Amino acid sequence: MVRRAGLAAALGACFAMGVAIDAAAQTSPSQVSSGSGDRRELHVTAYRGYPPFAFVREVREVDLPSSRQLRLSLADVPDTVRRETVGLRVIDGAPLEVTEQTYGYDLFTPEALMRAAQGEGVVYDHANAHTGNLVPVQATVIASGNEGAVVRAADGYTFGVAAETTRLSRVPPGMTTRPTLRWLASDVAAGKRKLEVSYLVNGMSWSADYVATLSRDGRRLELASWLTFNNGTSVRLENVQLGVVAGTVHQASSEPMDLPMAQTVAMPETATRRLGPIRERISELHLYKVQNVTTLDPRETKNIRLFSLSGVPVRRRWLANFFVHPEHSAERVIQRPVLELELTNDKASRAGVPLPAGTVRIMAPDARGTAHLVASTSILDTPEGEKLKLEAGRVGDVVCSMVKTSSQSAWFGSRTASWKLELRNRGRTAGLAQVDLHAPGNVEIEVRGATTSRPTATVVRLEIQLAPGQIRSLVVEARSSQGGAR
């Protein structure tokens, strides 16, 4: 009886141990890791905003085992992922019941290792001052910050430890060599799956850059547009289907980020001309899709051609502005007018494409036809059918002057004054001079010798065509009424 009871007890203990081992095996999740080699698609769409951001959608193919609990890790994602925007769904294969989602971005750096090693053992190897041999000193990390680590050794607490090498007893939990998205799933069936992962990422931005080259007579221009894309993250992304959205997307909240400067890499003109981006409309915005896949290296800026327009008619104006008041105007004012180039963004003008906001560099040819930079300006988003005005800087060969010739008082406290307005074209090109006379609401302006218009209640505008070498003189009279604004 005693022997039977002992045997039963032993069998019961073995059974209990087997149940415990099986339970431990079931509670320990299976591990599956996926890298960039598992990617089948990668789409990046950049938006305007601050901080700069982009929407990333990637498709990966993974082979999952049968498991009660499975920990799935996706590496090679950008280090600036907005973890609250991460989404995962199965697009081909059995569904996944995800119970937990984390984002590991504490990478292997000396500072990060010491910060994560609080409470862990550490060994400092000190070099003997006489022999040069390394002497190990064991300690425990108590705290770590920007100014160094505080450790506890056998002889007490210390900080600012100088050592040849530092060794940790083990890698602290949560550390990773590269940014990783992790999911914990339950009751996973075995089989291959295609997973779609989407997220917003900070640090990717784009802008539009234009080169406007004038013809020799200044009446037409060629407009080349470039998409400038900046990958401000530390991750290399290959075989990217790249797109950018023109227009501003409202964001509920954002946190500014400090981004490093990037290196400029221009794409070959032949390739970009053959495979220019495709424009689509999404809601009230415009999406430009780059047809060929590209590679985005870390901290890189890439230029891709958007479109080219040629033979676009342009109107040239010389703009001058004067303040006119019988009492408060200066006795003599001389101006160099600003050159304005105006074009209509429509099909009749050989244009008619939505122009994203950006920087325009204006080029003009010399006598041999070599183009030189003459101005740089910026434009807002310009839809099809609207007029586009480019400010091309002040003109050196055209002079506008206003000289006061008389001033006198009239009845009931009003005053009148006269000016000689002179427009002188010393250059070799004809042009249209547009002069705006600004005055308060209580001042009446009359111009003798030219037709005027009123674009606003306080502006009188006159437009005069000037031939090369021509000088035009006009008389401007102003009268102020009593008690009005001055």
C-alpha cells in the first residue's frame, strides 16, 4: 500500500509538472520579425504643414505560425512615427486578433543604454596608470541623465566615471537596434498573410520650385516646375511610390521638431521628363504621383520634375506708388519702379495647370542667349484660370518722380496742391508704366494728360505706355476737404 501511494504521488507530481510546463509554454508568446525584405508595396504621400509630415502605407507579406499568443515585430520603419496614428489590417489571409500595440524607438546609443540600465549591473574597465592593464570594477547603475550616470560600487556612490570600456551584464529590456512596430495577437492560425500598415511620420516635407526663363523680347516665358522632397528621417526607404499633396491639411494639434539640414540630389532631366508625375484631384486638394519608384535615403533632398510650360505670353508692367496729400506729401520723391510679370494660367495661354505654392527664380538671357538670374519671388497656390503675378525686382532704366510745384489754402480750411509727375524710360525696351496714387478719403485727385481708374476707394491708377527713351510729364492736383481723415 505504501509503495502504491508513493507511486501515485510521484505520478501526480509529474502530471502537475507537465501541466505547469505546458501552461508556461502557452503564456510565452511566439516571436516573428519582419524587415524591409518582406515589403511588397511602399507608398509615401507628403503634405504641407508644421511640423512637416507624411502618410505612409506599406504592404508586407509574413508567414505566421499557429500560436495562442504571437508577438509580431515590423522593423525598418521611420524613427519619427506618430505612434497614435498606426493602423494594421490583414488584406489577404486569416484575420488577426490584436490585443496590444507598441512602438520601440529607444535605439542602441551609449546614452540610451545607460538610461535604460538603471538597477542593472555594469562593469567599468579602468587602465592602470603604471602598467596599462585593464582593471574591472563592478557597480550598479542608480540613475542616468544628460550629465552622466550615478553608480554604486563597493566603496560607495560615484559619478563621472572615466573608463576605457563599459560593459553591461545584460541588454536592458525595450532596447532595439532600429525603430520597430510590435503587435501582440492571440489565437493565431498558421499561414501566410499580407498585412497593410499605415501611419503618419514626422520629418518628411516637400515644396515646389520654379524656374521662369524669359524670351529675348520679354514677351514670353518658359516655366519649369520641380518637386523638392526632403526625407528628414534616419531610415532608408526603397522602391517608394511617392506622392505629394498641394494645399494645406488642417491638423488638430502638432508638436514642432528640430530637423537637420539635408543634402541636395537632383534627378537626371531625361528620366524625369519621360516619367513626370500624374496629377489627380482628392477632395479640394491636388495629388501629384511620381510614376517611377524611387529611393529615399536618410537626410536627403530629392528633386523631381513636375511639368514644363513653354511659350506662355507674359505682360510686363513697371509699378510705382506715391502718397498724395496737399499738406503731408514730400516735396520731391524719386522711385525706381518694380517690374511685374503677369501671365494667365489657362489653356489659351499654353498653361492651365494648378500651380502649387513655391519659389520662382526668374531668368533672363543676355545678348548671346545665356540665361542669368534676375529675381527670386514666391507664389501662392494658383488654380487654373487665375492670373499669376511675379515680382521681378526694381528696374534700373526707368525713373518715376513726383515734384510739388504749388500749394495753397482754399475756403473753409481746405488746401490744394499740384505736382509734376514725370516718367522717364532710359532703357531700350518699351513697357507699360502703372502708377498708383494713394490718398486718404477726404482728398480728391485729378490727373491731367492721362486716363485714370479707381481700383479701390483710396487709389487713383494711371497706365502709360513708354517707348524706349521716352519721357512723359503729367500734372497731378489734389484737394483736401476740412475735417476729413489725414
